[in-house]
Amino acid sequence: MTYNEIVEMAEETGLPVAYDHFAEGESPEPPFLIFLFPSSSNFPADGRVYAKIQALHFELYTDKKQPDVEAKVEAVLDCYGIFYDKSEVWIADERLYEVLYTMEVLSNE
């Protein structure tokens, strides 16, 4: 997937979306979605990168537990046939829940 394809996929959730973070003072009211590529797990062949595999994180932020919003994110990922893992944490300083979806995608760039 290309960066633009991932942006389009994230936007299909209907949530405000940004890469890594929103600019200071421009963060929307929750719920909102952040995505980022924290690492890669490239596949080697013949001493070079044969397939570029990017770790992709979708971070869903909500001010209360919202299973319906989580279901929207999951429906989009399911529609694209993406296998993901999910975890959740309360961020006390921010007073937000973070539902983290971790996955890997094959980079086309």
C-alpha cells in the first residue's frame, strides 16, 4: 500500500485523521485517529530488500469507551483484508483512551 492509499483507508472511518499527531492547538475533539509507521520488517532476498513491509499503527483516541467507533475502524480494516492486533490503554494525563491497532502492510513505494 502507498502512503496515500493508507490515508484514504484511514479517512474511510469518517474520523479526523493525522499522521503521527495533530499540530499543537489543532487537535480535534475525540474521537480521532492517528496513524504512523513505527518500524519495518523487510523481507530479504539475495542480500537486498525484496519486499518492504511496514509496521502500521492506527491509534484511536476517545474520551470514553466507544465500541461503535471501534467497530467502524475494524470494519474498514476488515474491508481491506488487513490482519490486525488490538490493545487498549487509559492515558490519565490526557484523559483519553487509546485503542491501538497494530498491523503490517506491504509498501508499494
